[in-house]
Amino acid sequence: MAHIGWIGLGNMGHPMTKNLIAAGHTVTGYDVVEAAITAAAEDGVTPAASIAEAVAGADVVFTMLPKGEHARTVYLDADGVFDSAETSTLLVDSSTIDFDSARTLHAAARERGFRFIDGPVSGGIGGAQAGTLTFMLGGADDAIADAKPIIETMAGNIFHAGGEAAGQAAKIANNMQLAISLQGVVEGAVLAQKFGLDPKVFFDIASVSSGDSWPLRNWYPVPGVVENSPAEREFAAGFSTMLMHKDLGLALAGAESQGVDLPAASLVHEKLQQLIDDGWGDFDTSILIRNIDEETPG
Ligand code: NAD
């Protein structure tokens, strides 16, 4: 069994540590928010008062932080992970961060003699609790091979996406496709209804026709159509508008640094911003329908 250092005990980090502990690993955890450490300690995490304390003697360190700026701070600052950990410690950043920050962290790790993996996840808080997250890993073969047995206790699927920052690349491109598909679904749902179609009849047709998609089958934005969809619970998140906006921002930042134009992603990013400005940021992202049909959520 491994000794694990964990930094970032929020909505995702806390339940992920629970699964590691249930599998018999020991976890020492740190967060800037005291209450997050206390909550995780109640589920078996050994509390740490600093990054240095969390990483001391760890076989593997995981970070689960909001954004690239937080990950850069935690790894690169004086008293951060690179200054505090032994170079024998394997480092895994599971935060969803921008491609360029992930490459910066890989380069800094390499210079300092660390093995580093970018390993963002998909599956949300439910997947973190159930231990069924999809991990998308970027890094060297030997590092991934060593991390896999530990990651398995938190995962349903593990993919080695490629070399440095490939995990972030996969996550960012996937979520961008999801956001654009969802915009298609909300527009289709509204148009079908304006044509006078029964939403369930349209759903039954589209879900076995060429308009089928993951957001159609899981997030159909009209109540009474898909069981357990966000529309069934007045658009309580789920996957929040704020998080989708963040992930699309990562796609647009990546597109800029790679010199590519993403017009549909830009449009959906604007639509999500509009919802956030109108106070819907914490609601499920399928509330995108509200931009077209103001009656929703009613
Ligand atoms: P969260 O805000 O709940 O948790 C992040 C934690 O990091 C917080 O407790 C915060 O206090 C802590 N933190 C911030 N700066 C820190 C620092 N300098 N040192 C130590 N701790 C610090 O966010 P979350 O929902 O757990 O998401 C974490 C990451 O996972 C994000 O990148 C998010 O995009 C990604 N993600 C989230 C979901 C989801 O459904 N919530 C799904 C997939 C991926």
C-alpha cells in the first residue's frame, strides 16, 4: 500500500481521497481552506498544515486544484511541491488546467528530476464518490505504469493519452465538443417544441437518429423526457454553467496558443457568460436553453 500526499480537498479531492483510504492507502492532505482539511480528516485523511507536511515521505502526490494559476502556485512557489518533495515522489496533477500551464509544470518537473503526470478526470462529483472517474493521463510510460495501480482505486477508465500535457489536451477537446453538442441539443429542443412536436416524441426519434448525442441522451433540457436529467430537478447542477465556462475558456486559450480559430466554441462561451451574468452560474450547464427560451426553468 502506498503513502499518498494530497493537495486540494474540495468537491472532487475529498471523495477521491476517501476511495484511496478505503483501498488501504494512507493519505496526508492539505488545503488552504481549514474546513476542507477538517472534513477530509473526518474521513480518514491525516491533516497537514502545509504543502511540505503533506508531501513529506509520500510515494505519490496528487493535486486537485481549481485552475492553472493554483497548480502553478502549488508546484512552483517557494515551499511548494517541487521545493518540498523528494525527487523519488511521483507527481500527478488531476486538476483541469490550461495546456500551457501543464506544459510548464512538466518542463519544471523534468528540470528538477521529478516524474510528473497531467491526469485530469471526467465523471463529476458522482464519479469521484463512486470511484468511477475517467482519468486521461499525459506523461512518460514508466510514470504512468507506476501511477496506474493507485489511480485504479478512483477510476472506472484510465487512458494514457500521450506525452506531456496530452491528458489536458484530451479533456479540453472533449469538453469543448460536449459544450458545442449541448448548444445543438438546446436549439433542437426549442425548435422541435416551436414546431409543435411533443418533446418526448422528438427525443425518441432523435436519440436513434443522426441527431443523437451524449448531451441529448443525458441532459435533454426539457422536463419529463430523460429520467434524472438536470431539467427534472429545475437545473440543479450536475455540471455547473461556471465549470463548463471555465473548460471552454481553456479550449479558447489553447486555440489561441496553437493558432486555430474555434468559432462555435467562442459562441457557446459567450452564451455561458451571458447565463453567469444573469445569475445562473451555479445551475446545470443544460440551462443553456434559457438563452433561447426564457420560460425555462419556469
Ligand atoms: P473545488 O473548488 O471544490 O476544490 C479545489 C480545492 O483546492 C479547494 O478546496 C481549494 O481551497 C483548494 N485550493 C485552492 N488553492 C489552493 C492552494 N494554493 N493550496 C491548497 N489548496 C488549494 O473544485 P473541484 O470541484 O474539486 O474541482 C477540482 C478540479 O477538478 C478543477 O480543476 C475542476 O475543473 C476539475 N473537475 C471538476 C469536476 C466537478 O464536477 N466538480 C469534474 C471534473 C473535473
